[in-house]
Amino acid sequence: GQNIDQPTEMTATEGAIVQINCTYQTSGFNGLFWYQQHAGEAPTFLSYNVLDGLEEKGRFSSFLSRSKGYSYLLLKELQMKDSASYLCAVRDHNTNAGKSTFGDGTTLTVKP
Amino acid sequence: DAGVIQSPRHEVTEMGQEVTLRCKPISGHNSLFWYRQTMMRGLELLIYFNNNVPIDDSGMPEDRFSAKMPNASFSTLKIQPSEPRDSAVYFCASSSNRGRNEQFFGPGTRLTVL
């Protein structure tokens, strides 16, 4: 099975950088996803890591260390619209259907 | 593509009534997932299908819940009889078996059982 931990809430200032951490314990590993969910809306895909290292996509980057069971999502040049919940999700290697286990999410509040 | 389509978007019903939620996945996607989301329990996977076949229904809370996928373009989640504790947002998501397998979520159905 999977156990995923991430902070419940974080607050940051507009224009700043914030790092949201995710740790996981799993019997197998076949990729880690980050999703963004604005209040009242559905989750949307942000990033995917399957190998160790940093994946950069504009203002957002995601890092993975498989040996440590650790990932983080880095948001740069924060904007008010980045206020949302950020969900870490892990796919184990035993599935061939894309099933992922989701963490409880980190609610990020960006203040002016 | 229109994305994942869910209906209805909102449902208010009385305890004991049957509720049917509908989902149309993205064309060409092989996997379909039903989730329930509440403040207390977060995002919970209820059941998922691969190529229209139910693979894992261990998240289905109890026998009052059932799901079907009669073809590649349609799935239903049924609650009978409904109870107030079933009130939640129900999301349907689909993914392709190729590539990253990221999931594409529908807009959700907000269910309120009085």
C-alpha cells in the first residue's frame, strides 16, 4: 500500500518562492504526480516525476528522490491565483491502469 | 476534446432516494476512476476500471454503492439508498494507459443528501 504525507497548510507572499514537500512510503514506485486544485474545482495535472531529479515547467518545478521517498513542488514568483490545494499522488508499479494514491493535499494561501 | 463530462453537476436529494451519477471519459482513454472528496476525508478512490472492466472496488464504502461501465464512453455510480453521510463531491477521472498516465478530472457532481 501507499502512505503519503504533506503539510496541511502553507502561507506565502506574492512574488516569493514556496516549496511544498511530500514524503511517501510504498511497496513499489512507478511515478509521482502533483495536481493543483482550486476551491470548488477539479484537480488538474501539474507535473510528473519518475526518475530522480528536477523537472521544470515555467514557474513550477518538481523534484524527486526515490531513495528518500521524497518529492517537492517549487513555486516561484508566486501570484494570487496560485492560492489552491496541491495534491501529491504516487503510482505503484503493480498497476497497469494508472491508479494513483493521493495525499490529503496542502492548502497554499498567497497573501499580497 | 471536451474533457471528462459529468452529470448532473449538482444533486440534492432526500435520504433513502436512489442517486445516479454519470460520467463520459475522454475518448481513447483506457482507465476510468470514481472519487469522493470531503473536507474530512480528502480525495478517496472508490473504484476504477481498465478497458471497461472493474479492477479495484475496495474503496466502495458499502453495498449501497455500485458502479458500472457498459462501454468505453460511459460509466455510472449509483447510491441506493442514499444517506446524509454520502454528501460529498464525486469526481470522475480518466487516463490513457500510455505515457505518463496522468488523470484528467471531470468537473464533479456535488451531492447533498438531506
